[in-house]
Amino acid sequence: MLIAGFPAGMFQTNCYLVAQERGSEAVIIDPGQDAAPTVRTALAEHDLTPVAIFLTHGHLDHTWNSTELADEYSIPVHIHADDRPMLTDPGMGIGSALSAMIGEQTFTEPEKVVEFVDGEDVEAAGFRWQVAHAPGHSRGSVLLTPGAGEVCFSGDVLFNGSIGRTDLPGGDHRQLLESIATTLLVRDDDVVILPGHGPQTTIGAERTSNPFLTEVPDATKKGRFGL
């Protein structure tokens, strides 16, 4: 598996390109603010052909360049139905305090949108991607797991040493903890987590050392990364 990742934009959101190997088809995950130029460079560097954009959730720092890239390459954007409205109205997901950063910009849906469904498998770039709905950070957050399950793209559900914030519209702290418990902590310790912000980690590392998970029923603090 070839995974090329880089942080983009003011929130340093991790954007990933996932392919079987150099010269093959690729999925773009979470192309946020200012991600498009580096995505183009990485596609050319690895001789990759993009076939889809996958969004772990609808917050603007993860979706900002999705329509631009989707329409440029004539590929679909996949997003959960609960977060799809944010593609055209990103302010509804970030609240009034953060909406000022949008300014006068307008956002549109790409030509083709496909809605993720909990529990489905999506065939793309030579992988069967397992989709797991994991609400709490946003209503439509999903976990994306390609192939045999050694790697999981967790968006803003779980980070290295933290969890997603839940103080934005659609956030629910108890629901997030439940999602983590039922969709992530049931996985093997050696599963690699590639989050929406910050460095990678593993399920085992977070199970034993993440302060928000060691006593899940008593965890009350908000996460510290991203929108």
C-alpha cells in the first residue's frame, strides 16, 4: 500500500493519497484548505490517477478543496449524508465564532456526490474500503479502513493522545466516546490510526495511554485538534 500524507491549511489538516503502488489509481482523503497544489504534485510524483475523494466528515478544514479537485479530475466526492449539507454551507458545522474565516467565499457541491452508508464496502483504487459511521465530533463522521484492516483513517474521531472536539454544532461528547468504544477499541492493538490532525498512532497506544480513553465513562474534557 502506498500512502502519501501531508498537513494543509491553517488547521494543518492531514490530507492523504492512498494507492496500491506507484502508477496506479488513488483515493484522495480530506483535501482541506490549500491542499490542492500539493495533491497535484503528489499525484504527479507517484504517477497516480485519482478516482475518488473520501471525506471523513464535513468540517471545512477537511473539505475546502474537495469540489475543486473533484471537478478538475471528474471524480466523485464521498461523504456521509448527515454531513453533506456542509459542502454548500460550511458555516453550519463550525458555528458563528469560526464562520468569520469563510468571509465572502461561496462553496458548491462537486458534480458528483456519493453518500457513505454505515457498514458498507466501497471499491476504489483497488481496495475494498470499510465504512463505519462514528458520530460525536460531527453527525456524519466516518472511519475509513482499506483492505485487510491494518490501517484506519480516523478523521477527527481519534488522535494521537486526544479525541475530537465536541463543542461545535452537531458535536456530542458522550456519543463520540461511544463511537470510539464500539468502532475503534474493538480493533486489534496493532491497527495503525492515521488521524485528521497530528502524527499517526496505534489502537494499542491509545488504549493504554490516551488520557481521554483510559477511563472512558469519566472522560469529560474536549479534544484539542482541528475544527
